[in-house]
Amino acid sequence: MNFHIIEIINIVHEIDWSLVIPQYFFFTGISAAAFLISALTYVFGMEEYRPIAKLSLIVALTVLIAAPLNLIADLAQPGRFYSLFYHRHITSPMSWGVYLLTSYPLLIALEGIFAFRAGFAKRAQQTTGWQQKLYRWLALGNTDITPQTNARDHRWSLILGSLGIPAAIAVHGYTGYILGVVRARPLWHTPLTPIIFLVSAMVSGIAFMIIIAWLLVRDKNGNLRWDMMDKLGVMLGWTIITDLTIRLFWYSIGFFYSYGSYRDVVTFLFRDHFVETVIIELGVGLVLPATVALIPALRRIRPLFILSSFITVAGVWLFRWNTVIGGQEIPKTGAGFYHYTPQFWGGKSIMEVVSNWAFWLFLFIIFTWFLPWNDDAPVPDEPVSEPESAQKAVLSGGVQ
């Protein structure tokens, strides 16, 4: 009997999480950040951000509708998306994600109903036919625009916005948690991963809303609201500084004070991916925009300011790529590194990501066309009693 001995030197595995997963992480981060920007007005009462508050809610909702399509594409069987809904795993972040991705958009939509109610009521008064019926239904059957209804809308927006803040943090924080619990991937397996994802999400979200404001938001005279955008720029700059600081801790501790595979990973990133990681992602994608955002003379060069916002969004997307794909290029066993080149056509391809962006843009155009985001939202006032109202009428008549 002859025996043949085959020696297996190395086994090369495919990259499991492909191009669509960084796209999913990126979109959920944009959604969380946009919702938190809307909370600046609806929860914390910062009226300087009111011109962009409703748009932020629209961005948060439409991006979150488009984001899970990347997961469904990666699963290949759409029916499996909700399998974790009835097969609950308390210790599984993916199981948490199914509940978060279901409840969080409903919460955004519910807050949007009260945030837009006065606008719905106004359009119900201005339209006829099926549009009037639809806007009346969206206005919860109440087409009154009074201090009392405004105060009620504000109160519900405050309650729902307050509930949405931890939900927004959770819906993107769990994505970082998914990576952080994977022990087999040394680049991911750190308690800093959820924090880094949250902070970088705020970076991309603020920059994204600066671009949206530049495209759509105008005052009554048709001028750009540069005062608001300057405030967003300063916020962006300091958020980038926070992101860079956390990255410094992450990389330095991994390189100087860790041993084994984790140190090899950091070396791999800064040596074999030096151009993508250091020059493009950190230098061009973060340091340059932070410099422009925090130096008033540079920020007032408006084309440079807008361009740096585009660069910031691209830089954060590249960070998602380097983290998700780069983390999988380090083999669990065996020698050498894996390499991943996305396909242009087909499943999990570049065109699939482009299609996901196109689908979001379609949703955004429809929602901004239909929803009264640019109507002047009345600030809730306390109802005025009849004696005070009569006294004001007498005084105004006397002045005239």
C-alpha cells in the first residue's frame, strides 16, 4: 500500500467582509452624527443650528434606510437579515444591531413628525385634494399653528430627541463593538475601537452636513449662512483633534508597548500602507481639514473650506476601509499577508457601493422635495393670556 504525504505550508483565505461593510459602517456613522447635530437645536436649544436641524433629521433617516442594504448584499440571502431578531443572542453585538436598526429609524421618523408638524399643517392649508389630505394626516389631524401647538411639538421633539441621543450613539457604537470583540483580528481587538468609530463618525457627519448646508441652506435673501457654517467648521476642527488624539493613543500603545501580532499589525499599517494610512488618511484627510477649520483666515477662504469638508468625508471613508479590510489582511494563521482587490462589477463590488450612494441620493431628493424642511419653523412661545393680549393691542395702538 502506497501512502502519499502532502505537506500544507500555508492556507490562503479570502477576505470575508468586503467593500460593502466599510460603506455600511460609514453610512451608520453619518446617520448618528447627523442626528446628534439636529439634537443641538431640538434638545439643547441652540438656535444657531436651527436652519440645518430638519435637514439633519432627513439625512439621519435616509442614510439609515440605505445603510442596511449593504448588510443584505453581504449576506447574499436577504431573508437572513432578521434571523437574529427571533434567534436572540444576548452577548452578540450583531443581535443588538438588528433591534437598533429597526427601532432607531422609527424613533427618527417619530421625532420628525413633531419637528415637521407645523410645516405639514401649513402645507395642508395651502394645498388641495390628495396633497391636503396627506399633509393633514402627517400633521396628526391638527392643522393649527398656535403657541400651544408649537409648545407641544417642541416638548415632544425634546423628549424624542433626548431618547434618540443614546440610540444614535448605540447604533454606531455597536459597529465598533462588533470589531472590538473579534479576538482573531488584532487591529480590531481593543476597547478603543467603539470610541474611535464614534468620534470619526462625528468628524464625517459634521463635514457632511457642512456640504449639505453649502448646497441647500440659504437665508431669506438667498445668501449662504456662513455664520452657522463657521460654527460647524470650528466644531469639525476640534472633533478632528479629538480623533487624532485617540488615534495617537491607539497607534503608539500598540507599537511601543505591545508585543506579538498587535505590534506587527501597526507596523504593517505604517510600513506597507504608509501612503494610504499616514499621508492620505491622516495627513490629507484629517490634519489638513483641521488646520483649515481652526484657522479663521483659512476658513474664510470659502472654496478651501468646502473642499476640505469633501476631503474629510473621503478620509473617514478611507479609515473605514483601512480598518475593516486592513484588519483582515493580517492572517490568523500562516505566513504572509492577504490582499484584497474589489471587483468593479457584480456582487460586493465598487458599483454596488456606487449604487448604494445613488439610492441614498434618490431618497434624499424625494424627502427634501416632500418634507417642509425649509419652512420657517416657529419657535414655541408661551400662550399669552387675554388681559396681556389686550394690553399689548392697546399699547401698540397708542404707539401708532
